[in-house]
Amino acid sequence: MRLSARVDYALRAASELAAAAESSTGGHPVTAVQLAETQAIPPKFLENILGQLRRSGIIRSQRGPDGGYWLAKPASQIALADIIRAIDGPLLGVRGERPEDVGYSGAARALQEVWIALRASERAILEAVTLEHIASGELPEAVQRLTSDPAAWSSPTFT
């Protein structure tokens, strides 16, 4: 799975908004400039991302001197999958199609089941982890179990 820079930036910005909602100043909007500076995100790029998140109902915004952005619902109700879908569409696509709509024949027939299983695995993590988990640093036990395996921290290399 590859996450685009747009998704990475969206997840980071939304995590900052979740942290702001949990802080003692919760409820006050966070400006795009603050988000960009805190997470080292190019400001113009971030504005487009924030627009997508707003249109998808994940965040809200207010213009003016006291304006900025905040989560549209509690961080515990926003899964990472929601943000990924808002920015890049479905979690897994094969040549731009949903895995259940892709058919193979012959020796490749089982590939469709592999793609569906891969999507199910992604969902098991990305729909279970919320912005509240990210902002608090307290990830679900299933995620902690996966990351406790040293092999999870390295990528195989091919020679």
C-alpha cells in the first residue's frame, strides 16, 4: 500500500486538530498557517487538502480573524480510513476498479481473493484507528501487537 503525500498531510493535519480539541484550548479553531507550521506542510498544498476534508464533512471552518479549522465530530468518531477515502478514494483499487469488480482467469484467478483479503486487512486497521488514538498516542491493542514485531519495522529488499 502506498499513501500519497496528500493523505499523509491530511492525516497529520487532522491529528493536530484532534490534539487541539483535546487541549485546554479545545473548541478554538486552528489556522491553516498553524497547521502548516506545526507539521511542516506546504501551506498552499494544505489549503487544498483542508478544502477536501471540509467538503467531506470531516472538518469545519470559519473565516475571519477568529477563524480556522476544527473537527466536525469527535476525534473518536473519525477513523483514519475516513480521511484516506476523503482524499484518495477507496482504500484499495486495482487499475481504478474495486477488487470485487475485477475478474481474472486461468492461473491468476485467485488474485481477486488476495486483493479482497488485502482490503479487509487494511480496513481492520484503518477503520479501527481513530484520530483520538493518534492524538493521544494510545493505539488499539491489535495495532500495538503488530508493531511489537521487530520484522514489522523493516522492509524486505530484493537484490
